[in-house]
Amino acid sequence: MSLDNSWFTEPVEQTGTAFSLKLGERVHAEQTPYQKIEIFKTETFGYLMTIDGCTMVSTRDNFLYHEMMSHPALNSHPAPHDVVVVGGGDCGTLREVLKHPEVKRAVQVEIDERVTRLAEQYFPELCVANGDPRATLFFGDGIAWMKQAPAESLDLIIIDSTDPVGPAEGLFGRKFYLDCIKALRPGGLLVQQSESPLLHLSLIAEMHRFMREAGFAQTRLLHFPQPIYPSGWWSASVAQKTAGELAQRLDEAALAALGTKFYNAETHRAAFATPNFVKQALAG
Amino acid sequence: MSLDNSWFTEPVEQTGTAFSLKLGERVHAEQTPYQKIEIFKTETFGYLMTIDGCTMVSTRDNFLYHEMMSHPALNSHPAPHDVVVVGGGDCGTLREVLKHPEVKRAVQVEIDERVTRLAEQYFPELCVANGDPRATLFFGDGIAWMKQAPAESLDLIIIDSTDPVGPAEGLFGRKFYLDCIKALRPGGLLVQQSESPLLHLSLIAEMHRFMREAGFAQTRLLHFPQPIYPSGWWSASVAQKTAGELAQRLDEAALAALGTKFYNAETHRAAFATPNFVKQALAG
């Protein structure tokens, strides 16, 4: 059967898949200098923000993505004082980062201020930490920001971007990774959204190769459910400036204090569990 | 945008979500006494079987479901000699079960023989173990079969059914669970597909309550990615006849011998990792 316009649909021709949400109505649409942003009210997922027709964030399931883009990496660093979020304009990742009292400074570098302004309006719960004195909202190009970042000034870089086509493409390249390595302190970590383990495995393998070629000592994959993204299964890639086992800084009390819906000690370990077919692809 | 008939679409009005696969063509359609079965050739997921408009199995991603419906439970039982698969007409779960040399007898109880005959034709790779001398393909009603099963004759019951509406509804009820408990030996396990942790959490909580009310000593949830099912995130529920920690019978060599694409020691543990919001719902 076919779907009419009472559904929002994101068809991905390249992967031959589509995901749809039943709509109430479209409540906002605008073309910014960077992209087309739309906000829909859905029947069962709350609000949905799309960029250039791709699902970005929904009220109902964003906790999965935001928690898993932040806490596993933050927990894996022994002292994450200085954190930057590249992209992440909806502020959901920033909110999770600021739940860690060890974080002294968190900068969100989003190219399109309109993403943040619309998040403040339609996803206010994601923006509750924007006024935190440790937080800076900077609107500008993440690639340029990283090039100018002082050497060894960061503990954790979180790249919470759109897909590696269009504006975000440069965030998946060797040159950018070189700047990230320079900006990281010894022991520093980079974590980057890296698409679907089922649908984009060769992209993930290429990313890890680029990361290692740029000089990262070690790379790992973590994965988690994310229903509104293609295949419903999503990943992030962790690159370590210094080789070695990852820390597990947080004890049970610190984990409980995060107030997370998905993330805990068990799901932390689970996210790093590598399926056989992924192991095989990443060994190449 | 809307999707035309060059896509197969399963819209789920209740959850307000839809998943679609880009089609080549529909290669088969028939109405059996039980349901409407269709087979599509898709552009990127191989063949797709649907029943009454719901995705059942695709060539590309069925390994996730079949491996996770079988191996975690088989690994958790110290001596799984006698196994029954209720439903599972595509034979993919049966194939995984028969990879375990400890299994002496495996019966597949599928109500609709046409599901199996079409699987033999379009998913022959799932049917390679059908001729195993330990296997019996029985076509009939799973509820009636279980009622007549001799007491304490089974070690593991796998319920690989369609959704809990229509023909499969009885497989999610207290009466059926009572018959299962009777048929299981002490230490026996039941594992049943239990829908999406995000979309069907109250159903899962109810299932676990029914299982315990019927007399199962303990229930657990395991979860895994399954892109063609609603939300791309699926679960199975494990009920134990006898309380206690689950075994982990298989060593590294035995796990490697399974030749699995997703399942291994890490993803076994990961599947049992319970997100906070699920813990909360199941504690009620």
C-alpha cells in the first residue's frame, strides 16, 4: 500500500528503506542559509524536526541518541574537563554532557543558529541546560573552530552532525581528524555519530581507517537503537588519542545521578559489544 | 513526501510508524486458510515475506532475529536436549537450533504449511537444516500441540510467532503458559518474541506478569536490532521454570562453531542489558 501526506516519510533511495511517522500537522518550515528545517507534530512521537527531509530529532526517542552520544564517552574518560560538541544544535547532547559535574567547560559549535532557536521553541526540554555557566553556545563552522582550537585544550570532542553528505561531509575527513588530534589532550577521546551498522558498514570501516591514518591510536564502535534513523539501529565511533583500555569512571551512584532513561552500567557495556559481522568489517 | 507502490510499506496505525522497502516486484501472493502471504523482491534487502501486510522475514536482516531468538536461550540452558519451535515456519530459527550438537530433537510446530513451502522456495538458505534427522516439521496448532505435550518432556520452548493479534493471540495467554510450564523439565526455559521495547512496553510488562502468574519462577528481557520490524528494535522474553542464574554453557570454541553473524559472547551479554526505562516498567 502507499502512504499519503498524512505521514512524514524519509525515503533513502541509496539504502532502499524508508521510515514514516503519522502526522498531526507541519507546524514550521524555513529555508536557512544552510538547509531546510521543518517541524512536524506527529501522532505518537511528539514533535519531529527534519533537515533537508531527513529525520533529526523526535520528542519520543531522542533520549536514546543523546544519551549514547555522550555518556559512554564521558564515562570512558578519567577526567573530562573540557568538552566540545560539534553540531548538536538541538542542545540535547549538551544537556547530557552538563549532567557530569567533572565537566568544567562545554562548547556547542553549531553552524546553523536556527536549529537551536527552533529547538528552544519545540524541544524546550532539550535546552534546559543552555543557561549553565559552564556552557557556551557558539554559532559557526565546526571545521574552522577546530582548526583554531589551542593545542591540547580539549578532553572530549563529540561530533553530533548530520549525514556525511553536504555541509557535514568535512567532519568525516582526515584533515578534520588531524585538527581534532592536535586539539585533544593526551588521553583525549573523540566520539562521532557513524550511521547504521547494517546499512553503512563500509562507511564505518572507512571512518575508522581515516581516524587511524590521521593518527588516532585506537578506534571502537558503539551501537544503540534509534528508531527514527534508517534501520532503527545506529552507531557512534570512538577514537582514542592514546592507546589503552578505556576508563569506567562512574560508580553506581554517579550513574544513577545522571537520571538517564536508557544509559546505565549494563547498557554501557552492551553498546561496546561488537557483532561478528562488524568485527570482520572493521578488521579489514 | 508520499510513497507510491514502488515501495512495500507496513503502516502501523497503533504506533503511528511505518517502515518501507523499495521494491523490485511482488513475486508471489496467496490467501491461505490462515492468512495472506506475499513475497516481494526488494532492491536492497533481498526477498521479503509479509503476512497480512506485516513484514515477517527478509533475506538481508533475518540473521539478527533468528540468531537472537535461539542462541541466547540455548546458551542459557545447561543441557538443551529437547526443543520445540512454535511458529517459525520460515525455518530460520530451527536452523539455528540445530547448530547445537546438544540438541537431540527439535520440533517445529507451524500452523500454516504454506509459510514453510514458500520459505523453501524463496529463502532456501533458512531451510538447509530441514532434513536433519533430529528435526520434525509438524504442521498444526501450537496451542493444541502444547496441551498434548507429555509432562516434563521439553528443555526449551521457542515461541516464534506473529504479533499477539489474530491467530497468535492465544500464544500470549496464561492458559498457554500453564501448558508450557507443565511440558518443561525442571530448569526448562521458554523464550518468546515480545515486540518493541520502545513501542510495546506495556505489552511486554503484561506478558511478564502473565508468565509469572502462570507459575514461571523468573522472567527476563533480551533485546536486539531488527530493522524490518516496527521501530527497528525488537525483544524476546525469557521465562524460567526454575529460579536462579542462567547458565552460560558455550565456551569460545563452541560459540565460534555456530558461524553466527551477530551472536557472540559479547552480544549475548549485551542482549540482556536492561535500559532504565525498561527496568522501571518491568518492576511494576
